[in-house]
Amino acid sequence: MAGPLLQTKFHVPRGRQELVARPRLTERLGEAGAPKLTLVSAPAGFGKTTLLTQWLAAAPAAPSVAWLSLDVRDNDPAVFWTYVVAALQRAVDGIGAEALTLLRSAQSTTETVLATLLNDLDALQHDVVLVLDDYHVIDAREVHDGLAFLLEHLPPHVRVVLAGRADPPLPLARLRARGQLVEIRARDLRFTRDEAAAYLGRSTGLTLAAGEVAVLDERTEGWIAALQLAALSLRDRDDVTGFVASFGGDDRYVVDYLVEEVLQRQPADVRDFLLRTSILGRLSGPLCDAVTGTAGGAARLAALERANLFLVPLDDHRRWYRYHHLFADVLHARLLAERPDDVPGLHRRASDWYERNGERAEAIRHALAGDDGGRAADLVELALPALRRLRQEATLRRWLEALPETEIRARPELGLTHAGTLLMHGELDGVEARLHDAERWVEARLSAARADTGEDAQDAPPSTAGQDAPPSTAGQDAPPSTGGQDPRVRKIQGEVAVYRAAQARIRGDVAATVMHARRVLDLLGEDAALERGAAAGLLGLAHWTTGDLEPAHRFWAESAANLERAGHHADTLGCTLALADIRIAQGRLHEAMTGYERGLRVATGHGPAVLRGAADMHVGLAAVLLERNELDAARRHLLAGEGLGEHAGLPQNGHRWRVATARLRELEGDADAALALLDDAERAYTPDMFPDVRPIPALRARLRLARGELDAALGWVRAHGLGADDDLTYLREFEHVTLARVLLARHGADDGDRALREAAALLARLLRAAEEGGRTGTVIEILVLQARAHQARGDGPAAQAALRRAISLAEPEGYVRVFADEGRALVGVLRAVEKQGDSRAYVRRLLAVAGRREVVAPAGLVDPLSDRELDVLRLLGTDLSGPDIARELVVSVNTVRTHTKNIYAKLGATSRRAAVRRAQELGLLPHGRTAPR
């Protein structure tokens, strides 16, 4: 976050001598049951904060207390969670360091940050209480969602306490039903008559008659703030009975009356100080001096505190204070009513002070509050680089949308930043207007430059700036002027083009994406590495989306080089991911492996902390190794990627890891686990700029098909409206190849001949398209499927020819699974190819792997054991425990249990000893091995 943390937000407010003990409430707060959430919810002035300080001070077994007083600035998720972690760190040494690192990362999600924080909390051995005071100021949906996630996964020894004026939008009903919620509400907080009498007696020093207490209690309905104000007015009064008798009962009027009574009794200089400083959320001596234009602010604050004039100390050194919220509201209302012309100047002085003291966020807030749009815009412009670098778009957007429209339109950097914050969230509404504003600014600067040089405006090229145009092509005919030697004009033109390219990419307009991205490269020189890197990446995306992979790879390589030159090493790993994905589609597994390995060296070569994207390099390596059937090496990389944590992965890492791990589980024979992982991957997927060329539903259909669940695969075909006569596009190529697999699987059914013909025709069309696009990885798979189709039609020579061609393409890159996955369907053709002497060693390797799928079960065993089940069976014949077997095979205990269950079913055994004996009888294990105890 921009600027230092306000340490005063972490201090537990100090109690007062006149506090009334309230055991009926403190006991409820401390009742057993370890609730996840304690909610103290009531209107202003009901003593919420005071009650919490009493409870914490009286707790018999004092927990570690993390206190955070919230304000409106905490609606930015990054700011909110930074303060929460900092508060916890003050309570518990060493907690949350990794979470703070993630919060500074541009790519981290809130759930990733909170998962890391929750792990730290779970490791603690003692109770922790996190108090969030004034939570009602939070209205950001993202913050509420993050807190709901935190509560859902909170360890039992950690408790969250919320105090606020309204119920938060959290799953209160669910927590209440589970017995995980303690609630203290206004009806609970109201003073009883005895508590009111005790409070009034202590605070006024008067002995009030029971009837007088009863009147005040009845008319205030136990509202503590009103009683406090009443107590102040009662001091030094001779006619106590008359005051009590005339005391009003309407809360709003009571407060107005009493505060006026208090203010009128203050000396003029004190009243003036109170009104002028009422614009401040927090008060210190130097700040008050700056705002009031007088000296002695620190002494004045100390005197106000001694007089109990609604001043709350925020630290132990009495340097920072705040007014009681209710009192501050009334003071500010009086200021606006009595001295409205003073308000802008007061805010300007506060803004100046905060800017001088390095608190730009507060400086901007006061500039906005004082209606000084120009100053606020100046400050926001100064803050832009830091906030954009830290990706605090929520704060930027809030500031920008609070600025006057005239300031935004006159400052292209601000307008374009606003457009960027909208596009960041996939919002297109409002973007075009901001881009038009920037174009009009550019045109005005160019016209002024032409006028200065005497160029005839009639000779200038036409411009489309300000004209109405379709959203995806607006500005596309704008002249490629470089704005002379004005670097600012050139930069604005380049940023407009970048945002137009991104806008077109979101809309799926490939032609416009290319056009605008190329304009960036035409406008900006080599010194604009970041902008050129963004434009090259957008060009790479455009070509990738259409399946034109070689240009896509070239542009992504250019993007990576620019980002590397700009020092954005972590961003280059995203480029590495794209480059490797493209090479895999092109069938170049060696180059993909080299890219991932190089990326891993970059990610781990910058000190003890790995760069974001390191986990993705491990997952990418695992995916290639799985295709090569190097399962143990793939498993190690998946475990390494998982061990680094989600913060070491790019946004789609969770999705990619689950897909690769599902593939590993499938090859290990655990299809149920694979399907569950695919379901998780689908939930983890969030759309981004990368094309989704291997959608989860198609992967799931393939796995269902491999399990013999043809009906489920046919359901997928119907649900996605796929047909053999569809127009073919790269984005749906994987789905159409999957459709061909489904059609081949229908061979032998009533309409099997027709399905086989449809499959053959579709595969022929797919092959032509993949060959034209240079997508050799897809070509290999299609040729394998064509071999199956020819074999099903009884055309052995054609099947062998297709397979020989697939082998010639696959052998140099080490493909295995694309052949081995076909099992029995291809073994006969592979043996025929082997006899012909083509790539004999490679074909024998394929047969060794594929042949395992057609292993004939020993006599008495109907369903053969998979490779992984055989591995587990061999270890079942030892004294290793289940967890030991899991560690030996580098899998989870649940996976071992699943394999064991399958082994028992296939061997007709009900125990480990019986399974081993049956395996020995069938020759699956050597005799003489000691059966496990």
C-alpha cells in the first residue's frame, strides 16, 4: 500500500475511571464454546468499543489481542488486509510475513493471501483475538468476501470480533445455526437503571434521586452517549431537578440540544478549536496547529482529554486522538451550519500537512473533502506510479471516480488510468469515453504544434478523435502521427493504442487487436520497453487465438525480451508459459522443456525468494514428462510446485496444477481422483487473456470415455452442440478431436458404421487444418486416431501408414502417452509397424507401455491390475504401513487407499494378508515373500 501504516489504528482505547462494570455482558463475551465470530452491533453511542476494552482487560486467561480501528480508506482490499496482518503481527511475533509479501504482489488473490495467513494462525499454540472496530465503514464487497473466507477456515483457537453500527453482509445465519456466533446488540448494550445510576453518579459527582435516574434512563432508553452528554450538562448545575424534568426524549433532538449546551459553556477559543478540528479523523498537536493556524495544539488536546470532552486517546503517548464519532458528527454539522466558507480552507491546510508528512492518501482525502479538485488531481497523478506498480486498483478507482469530471477529462493520464481500472475488471462501459478524451487531448496538442510551426491545418491528415465509431474500431483510422518531438503526446498515443488493443481482445475482435497493438509498436521507440512488451504480448495473443502459432511465438518472445529489458523478471515467466504452451501445440516438446527449465532458473536465481511463476514452471515440466511417460519425474515436479505455494504461481497455476495432477492420477489408475481434480480445476479456472484451448469439460469427457462411460461422453457432445460438420476453429480444435474419439467409441453400436464414417471425415478435415497451422502436436494425435479408424474398417495398410507417419513425427520429441493411451486398440498395428523395421527401438518402447493396458489377466482374475495397482500390491507384501507406502510412491494416503480397495475387489480379498496370498497364487507376487502382519 502507498504510505506508512498508521500505528494509532492498532491501539486498544484506554478505559476511564467512571466506567461501570458490566459483568452480564463481559461474561457473555467470554462464554465457552470458542465462537468464530463475536458481533457487537448497535447504533452510534451505545458503548461498543468501551465494552470490548472492559472485556479484554478483565479476561482471566488473557489471549493475544490484535486490535484494528477501521476507517473508510480500508475499503481497498490490499489496504484492509495489510492492516489486519500488521495488527496480528503486533499481537503475535513472526506471523503473517509471507501474507504481507503476497499483498505486495501484483498477481496474488485474496484467497491466496488469506490461506497463507490461516496456515500461520493454525500453527499457533495459544488463543488469539482479532478485533475490528468500526467495521460499519467497510462497504467493499471484496473485503466482505475475504472476511467470510477467513471465518469459514478459522482455526478453533482464533476468534474474530466485529464492532459496528450495522450488521455486516456475512453468513451470520450459518454461523448462528452452527453455534459459532456470539451477538451483542443494542438491546443488550442499553444501560439498565442500576448501570445508569452508577454511571451518572460517578461522572457527575452528584447523588441523583432514583426518580431522576429513572426519568433520564427512560427518556434515553439506556443510550449511553445521551447519558454521557447529560452528565456533562449536569455538572455545575444548581437546578438538577429542572434539567432532568425538561430533558427531551427524541434521540436526534436530545443530542443536538445537549451538544449545543456543552459547546455554549466552552470558552470561545475552545469552541473555535473544536469546530475547526472537526474535519479531522485523527488529531495530533502539529496537525491541529496546521489546520487552525495557531500554536499549542498538543496542550489543547491534553486539556480536552482531562475535561472528558469526547476525546479518545489512540496511543499510549497521548500524541494522537480522535473525537467520539457522535460528537465529531455534531461538531462538523455545526461547522457547516455556522462557517461553511471556512471548510475548504481547513481541508486544504490538512491536505498540505499530510502531503508534507508523506501521507498522500490522507492528503488526497482532504483535498477531495474540500472540493479542491485540481489539488486532488495533482496528488493522484503523483501517486499513480506507486499505486499502479503495487496494483492498488481499488484505491485508484475510488479516487478517480471522486474527482471532478472536468479534471479527469483534462488530464489524459488520469483518464487512461481510469480506463485501465475498468478493463482490469472486465468492464467495458465507460472505457470508450476515456479513450476519446485522451484522443481529443492529443489532437489539441498536435493542432497547437502545427499552429506554432505555421503548418496549414488544411494540410494535416484527417483525425477521427471525438467522432462516434463502433466500440471495437474507434480510432482505428487515426493518423500514425508521433506528435513531433513531444514525448508526452507520444506516450499518450501509445497508451491509447494499448488500451484499444486490450479492449478489442476482451471483445474477441482479433483484427482490431492486431491493428491497435501494431500502432503501439509504430508509435513508441525502444525506450518504451513496457509498452512495447504489452503490445507484443497482445499481438501474440491475437495470433495464438486463431491458431497461427509461429507468429504468436515470435511476438511472445519479443514481449519477453522487452519485459526482461525493463527489469520485470517475474512478468517474463508469464511469457515463458505462453511460449511453452505454443511449442507444445507445435509438437516441440524439447523446446518446451528447455523453456520451462530456463524459466525455473530465472525464478530461483534472484535470492532466497522465488519469483512468482516458479510453480508454473514445475507444472509445465510435469505436463511434458507425463506425455513422455516419465511418471516419477513428473510427480516430483508436481510436488515441488505444490510445495512452493500458490503465491509462487501465476493466476492460473491452481487450475494447471490440478489438470496435470489429474492426468497423473489417471495414469496411476485412480480415475475417481482424476475426475475430482478436474472438477476442482474447473472451479479454480478464471478467464484470462490466454485462450482456453483445452477446456475442462472436454478433458472430463475424454476421461469418461477412457472409463467406458460412453453415455456420459455423448451427453457432453449434446450439451456443447458439437457436430462432425461444424466449422473448424483452433479454439475448438481440442473439442472436435474429442468428438472424433466419441464417434470412434460408438463403432459396434447400432449406428456404428455411420459414426465411423463421420469420425473419418472429421479427422481428415481436422488433419488438414492442423497441418496448415503447424500444430504438429495435434497432427500426431489425429494420425493415431486415423490409424484406429482404418483398423476398425479393416484397412490394415492404411492404419499402418497413418501410424508410421505419427511415429516419424513423435519419435524425435519423445511422445509416448499419445500412443500408449490407446492400449489394445493400437497394439496390433504397432506390432505390424515393428515388423516393418521402422523405428524399431522406439516402437518396442511404445509396445512395452501400451501392452500393459492389454495384459491378459491370470487365470481366475477377470479384471487385470493397473501398473500403479501392481506397485501398491508389491508394497502391500511388505511391512510398510499405508502412510509409508504413500511416501514411497510419492502419492497421498487417500490414493493408496483407493488403489488398495481396487486391488481387494479384483483379487476377491477382504484383507491385506488375503490379497498378498491371492496375488502369490496368481503369480503376481513371488512365493516365499512374507505376508504382512
